[in-house]
Amino acid sequence: MSGYLTTHVLDTARGCPAAGLQITLFRIVGEDRVELARMTTNDDGRTDAPILPKGDFKTGVYELIFNAGDYLRGSSQVNQEPLFLDQVPIRFGINDAQAHYHVPLLLSPYGMSTYRGS
């Protein structure tokens, strides 16, 4: 069995999933970022498939970029530019190629939080 990567984005200001938020996944190779996937969250704030599925999953350093600004503008939660949070990068390491890595994002216009979920 091979590992895989998922996420879940919750809008803590509105108390609901963050639907329609674009996410980009990069693999960090030295000083370079290699784009691996680009997805948008569904009505439950999740992607329809793993961001990094079984078969493509391997150890290394990765970065998820959550396009929070577009989501916050679209949900009418912000009205002044520049936004406090626009693109939210989360850089993390995968050291177990057999595990499920879950990187959720709790988001509001003025704060965010993440953790390694299950």
C-alpha cells in the first residue's frame, strides 16, 4: 500500500467548508519548486481526489499554496486591499511513503491554522 496526501479547508469565520478555493501542490527540489497538482475544493472544502495520489506519493519536501485571497474576496469577507492573507503557503515534509498525510487549513480573513491531521 502506498501513501497519499489530502487536505480539508474550513472557513472558521463563517463556520463552513471553504468551497471553491484553489490549491496548488509543489515538490521542493533544492531551490526549485516543481508544480505537481492544481485543484479546487468542493462543497465540503475537500478536493475530489487526493492531491498527491497513491503511485505518485514519495518522501520529500512539499508546499501547498492555498489561494485564500480569491476565496475571501469571492465570499465577500474582505473589502480592502492588500489583504492580510492572500496566498497561504504551507511547506511540510513527508518521511513515510506508506502513510496518509492530511494537511488541513482553518482559515479566516485575519488568521489561519494548520496541523497534521488524520
